[in-house]
Amino acid sequence: MQNNSPSDLALEHVRQLNENVIVPLKQSFVGKDEIIDLLAVALVARENLFLLGPPGTAKSALVRSIASRIDGRFFDYLLTKFTEPNELFGPFDIRKLREGDLVTNTEGMLPEADFVFLDELLNANSSILNSLLMALNERVFRRGRETRPLPALMFVGASNRLPEEESLNALFDRFLLRVRCDNVVDSQLPSVLQAGWAMQEVTDKPVGSVSIEGLRQIQSLVASVDLAPVMSSYISAITRMRRAGIAVSDRRAVKLQRPIAASALLCSRSTANVTDLWILRHCWDVEEQREVLASIVESSMQQATPDDKAVSHPQSQGNEPPNAEEIAAALDRILKLVNRESLPADSQGTDNTIAPPSIALRDQLAELTTRSQWISNETQRSYLQAKCQTLWDLLKQLEGK
């Protein structure tokens, strides 16, 4: 692209996505703007999004609402530890089976869906794991000799917990973007009650929608976005993440460029700027990494020019203030690692995607120390700064052994 905006046709599809999907959802779901914006980014980037949160926080309702505004086929399923492949991918076609062919009848099932929601994702068992991994990563359905591409624009997974079994880490890894979905703050509760009551009265399909073809045209433009202006800052951010012990493989580093480009497209830009790096706040593996990532992103944002900010994504403008409880939890996690008599032998920097443990802890602590300085409550700030200083002293002792 030679100019700074996508084609007129693409702009129209972006406008429809914003006006017919994103804006109405934000009006209906109070306090969920961040999740809705991430759903839109993942949809445009054709990447997968993971929602983490307790029951009753509107995870399923959000996903079903956005699906109802897309003129395509929707498949959703609540996974249990006993879910079988047939329940997701369809049963074998009995007529073909009689002729000796193993062909799956996929009508109305996941392989034919444009939008897929898997609730309680981490209940997945070994019988469906391999098929799911291929579907999520390669957009391919394979069963025996049968192989077919999947039309899915995106997959959304939800759970009230993070993976506890090693076998599920690969499944979780296939969801590039992660976001928490919590109950709203008390001050927003009246608005939630009013919006929720109004939604119960609506039974008709939403008037505004966006076509599958339109979404595919937007997706086709992602690779055309010019990332050159943001590349130096992006590489710096990935390096800092790795040094802080956040595992970002080369594969993930490559894939994260797509949501950055999607953020630019949703702002009707064909050129990315540093404000689009806001999406890096959402590539954590454990919740204790969220504040570290927020610090890294905030530092990157400081390079934004007034012109960058004028055309930035809303989520880059509304960076939340530091969360004292999350910083405290992250510091407690570092303390547990420091207090170990010895670090695991297999983690002494053999993986080139993360720094050696002592360096990683030091970099994590540096990010959290900076982040704690932005806490507005003086008592909380003083407590966290004292805790940081204690950890710095312990780290010096550890490194002096």
C-alpha cells in the first residue's frame, strides 16, 4: 500500500465491524470493553483468544453475542473430561462406512463453522487433544486419511483456571492472546443491572451485522500492514519480555505481529505505530506476568508521538493504573523462587527463548519496582517499595553465593 489507509472497500468493512459489532457490544456489556476489543483484534488477525474468569462473568454471553452479529456458522460446545471427538467433529457417515470409507459427517459441527467457542476448554482429554491442536494451529481437520481445511475465522476458548496438567500446556499455547474476565467493579454494578435487564427483553436477531466475506477481506489485508515503523520498539519489547522470564518463542514472536497489524487496521490504518503494541499486555502465561507486561508496554508507549496518539487504538489510550494486589502477588512469586536453596538444573538458561533464572528474576523485579512507583495509594506504594527493596537485597545475596 502506498497511502496510509486501506482500500475504500476494506474501510467499509472495518466501519461495519466497528459500528455493527464492536460499539453495540460495548453498550450491552458494561465494563467489558477490553475483552470486546480483543475479540475484534483476534477476529481480524485470525488468531485465537482465551478468556480466563470465574462463572457468571458473561464469558459465554459475550462470545455468543459477537457470533450473532456475524453472518456465518457458529459452533459452541461445553467440554467435559468425557467429551469424545464425535461431539466436536461429527460422527462417521454410516452410508459411507457401509461402503468401507471412513468419512466424517461434519454437518453443523466444528469443521464447518466460521466461528468456534469452546467453553471449559481445559477439560479437553487426550482423545480430542491432537485433533484440537491441529485445528487451532493449522486450521486443518484430520481424521485417519481424511484431511480438510477449516473455514474458522477464529477460535475462542474459556476457562475458570489456567492449565494445571503439562499435557494441556500445548493446548493453552495455541491461544495467542489471553485476557481476564472478572465481575465489574462496584461502581459499575447499577449500569450492569440496567443493561442486563434490557438484554432480556431483546429476542430478535441484531439488526446490524458483518458478513463473513467482509471479514475475510479485512483478514487478507493484515499481511499488507507496514510494520517497519514499529519494528525496533517491538523487538526491544520482546527482548525485555524474554529477559524477564516470559517465554516468547520465535514462533510466537512472529505470530504476535498479526494482532499488531489488526490493531492498525481497526483504526483504518495500513501502517502500525507504537501504540499498537498494547496487545502485548495480553500474551501472559501466568497472571503474575500481567504487571510486568504492563510495565514493558507502558515504556514502549512513551515513544508515541502526538500524531501516533491521534490515530491510536482505544485500548492504547486507556492503560489501566497498576494493580497493587497483582504486583504484590508477582513479588511473592519472586520471593518463593529466591528462597529456594538451588535453582532447577534444567532451567539454567538452556532455552534460548528466556533468560537464565537469576537474570530473569532481576529483570522481573526491575519492571515491578518501576510499576510500583505508579501506585497512587501512598500506603500501598510504600509497602510495595519496601518489599521490592527486600527482594533486591535477597537477590544480591543469592548472586553473591
